[in-house]
Amino acid sequence: MNNKQWTFRVLVFTFLGVVVIVAFNYLINPYNVFNHDYLTKYNSVKNQLVNDEMSKFYSAKRQNPDVLLVGSSRVEHIHPKYLQQYENGKIYNVSVKGSGLSTQFQLIQYFVTRGNVKTVVLGLDFYAFSPINIGEYKNIKFTRYDDFYYDDYLNSLFGFRTLRKSISTFKDNIKGIDGRIEWDSGWDTYSHEYPLIYNNTDEWYFNKIDSIFPNFGINDKFFANEEFKNPLSINNGLMILSEIVTLCKNYDVKLILFTTPLYHKVYDVIHDRGYDKTYTYWKNELSKYNMVYDFNYKNSITSDYRNYVDPSHFKSDVGKYIFAKIYHDKSLIVDDFGKILTVE
């Protein structure tokens, strides 16, 4: 075989290899970017994501929701079924773990201006206003929030990382691994936490939630951020919230705002680590809207470890008490859980 023949065969086999890899990545669709139902037996569980924001965005686009549930990982764990009894239409939880107000604004802006959304329910985290969690949000040109973003599609088809993710996704489905995200609703199931809680003793469960204090978040990017101790550091986040309020008003979209409930000892950490002035400023600024339902304080729900999967994340069914308060459902209201922030 001469050099030309050898080179030709190498090119042919290389091309065929790339075609096989691209086809496999497309069919397995590990990042949930592509809109198809092929091989659902082998790709319905997608736990190998590299970017929750990307995957949730494309999934929500396909669902075309009427009601958008938005926030960080705390809101992501609220099942839309707890909201469904109070709102009409398709509800999708497009919340993204670790997201700040800038990411949440982009999601809301896209689905309000280009989708069918009539109601936005936004859960507000203190952390989401941190300067370390605020990025560029106004210039959406050449991003996935524009019309067509090639990078997401290319990254979902090419590269050995995506191939590894496709293979791992395929194996997860063969093994019957539980899915972390329920893609029809956007709900993060926290499937890795509940078996541990239910298969251990109450003492183990209490220690899981409580024993980390007072060292909770000691290496966390939010509690290791000195700038966050300055109340004025959250002004950019507050400005973005104001733009969300204005956006929804301009498009005649109902906006519901609430703060997310943390385990009661986290509030001591906020005070002891020197973030209390920022926290008070945050609450005072939110009170100016006279429409924010506040659950972010010590009360009977936040004081009970059994309402949490970890100190930062409440159980999904706490959502039903949040929405009962917001929608005035007396059959489920917990008296000391939830109040409207108002200017004193």
C-alpha cells in the first residue's frame, strides 16, 4: 500500500469515527440540548450535565410554559405540583443552582419576551445578590438568549468530554440510576439525598443538618467574600431585581416574589460572620416593593431540621406551605411562616 492509499484510508476512517461520535452524542443528547425522542430507554436520565443553565433553558423552551418558577437551587427543588393548584397552565421550574440575579433576569427576560409566560414566581436568595454572583446580563447578543447559539450545539456534538458524558449517560440509564432532574417539569429531585435520610436514624438525620454549625459555609464563596459585608455591594443585584419588576409590568406578566427559607442556624452565621448589615439592608430594600413574601427568618418551619435535606436546602414539600401563604390557602397556612415585607 503506497502513501496516498494509506493517507486516504486514514482520512476515511477518521471521518467515519467523527460521524459515529457525533451521531452517538446527538442520539444520547447528554446535555438535553436537542429536541428529539430517540432512544429514550438509554438517554432519559441525564445526570452528566456540564451546565444546568444550558440544559434547563433548552428544556424549558420545548415545554413553552405559561408559568415560570425561577431561583437558585433552593427553588429548583420545589416541585411545580405545589404551585399548580393555584395557577393555570403549564408550569416549568427553570431555576439554576448557584445562579444570581443576572442569570435569573436573562431567563425571565427570554421567556417573557419570546415565550408564552403569563406569571413569574421568583424565589429570592440572599446569596443571589452577592457581587460575586452578578455577571453581565444586558448584552445577550451571541448568547443562548439570542435567537441561535452555535456554541451550545457544537459543544453537545463534538469533543471527547461530550463523548465521555454520553457514555456515562448511556451507562446510567442501563443501570437504572435515578435522574436528578425531572425534565418535563424542571424539578431537581435531590435523588441523592432522600435515600440517606430515609434509611438512617433520626439522630443521624439531625446531625447531618445541625452538626456542621458553627462552621457552616466557612470555605463557601459567599461567606468568604469580604465585599459582601458592605451593604452597598448588593446594589447591582437590587438594580437587576428592579428591572425584572419593570419588565414584568411592561409585558403585563404577574410577578410573585418571595424569599427562600434557610435553616435557622444559618441566620446566626450571617450575623457572626459580619454579613448582618448587608442582610438587613437587603430586607429593607425588598420591603420597598410591598409585595415580597418573606420566609427567610427563624420560625417553626426553619427551626425544624426535618424540613431540610441540608442546612441550605429545604425539602420540596415546604413549597406547599410557601404557596399556601402566598395564595391565602387557609387549609395549609402555618401561622408564623411567611409575612409580607413592608416599610416600617
